[in-house]
Amino acid sequence: MTRASQANGENVSTPAEEPVIAQKGPYKVELLATYRYAWCACGLSKWQPFCDGSHTSKPGFKPKVWIQEKDQTAFLCGCKHSAKFPFCDGTHKKL
Ligand code: FES
Ligand code: FES
């Protein structure tokens, strides 16, 4: 099992910590151009697949934040183990 944050080359302060699997499959969402999104990396958010601030209780995790460039239907990772987060890359099938 590969942590998404490690696969992305980020330094994680607590490497033993695993993200919580919010759902073993992606969330289909409609992303809107110019909006700012924050994908939950820790898995604790009650507002999946987006961050609700719950990561403050899980050291080493922070959301992936981006400004959406175009309107797009997307499948955002729910298992929190995708190497291509915030998007699903199929890793959930191996969990
Ligand atoms: Fe995480 Fe597909 S839901 S890789
Ligand atoms: Fe999970 Fe913010 S609640 S990253």
C-alpha cells in the first residue's frame, strides 16, 4: 500500500500514519471553473470528498487545494491512496 502523499514526493511528518479510507471508490463531482477546491487527504471529513477541517486531529495531513481551470466532471479519490490525487487512479481496487 502506498500513501498518496509519499507517492507525490511530499515530506510527511508522521510516516506511520495512514489516511482513513472514506470510501473504497471515487466520488463523481461537477467541478466549476474559477472555484477553489480542497480535497480531503486525511479521510476524516464529513463532507467528502472535500476538506471540512477535520485534518487538524490527524497530524501530517492537509488538503490538496487548487483553483479549477474549467468546468469538468471528475472522479475524486475516496480511498485517499491515489498516487494521482485528488483524482482516482484505480488504486482503490487493491485495498
Ligand atoms: Fe482512491 Fe480510486 S478511490 S484510487
Ligand atoms: Fe481531511 Fe481536511 S478534513 S484533509
